[in-house]
Amino acid sequence: MEIGKIFHTTIGGREVTVETGKYCGQANGHCIVSCGETSVMVNVTMSEKPREGMDF
């Protein structure tokens, strides 16, 4: 059984693929964006409570 979704779209005449929900189960969110032979993996995590002095 495969978990996740794959979305395809065309930007500037090139096919872009976004995959989410398949990897990084411990992250709060993630996706892999691919265009041609280039892929970028983005992972996002967050803490339960905000920390003093964090500005990003």
C-alpha cells in the first residue's frame, strides 16, 4: 500500500511533479518537487510551544 499523493502541472512549458505524504513520517510536512532531472526535497518541523528569541 502506497501512502501519499502525486500532483502534475505544467509551468513555463515544463512538467513539474509534486509528491507528498510518502516519506519523512516524523516531519510535520514535506514534499518532493521535480522538474526534468532536478528534484528538491522540503521538510518542515515545528515544536509544540514557541521559543523565546526565535525569529524565523
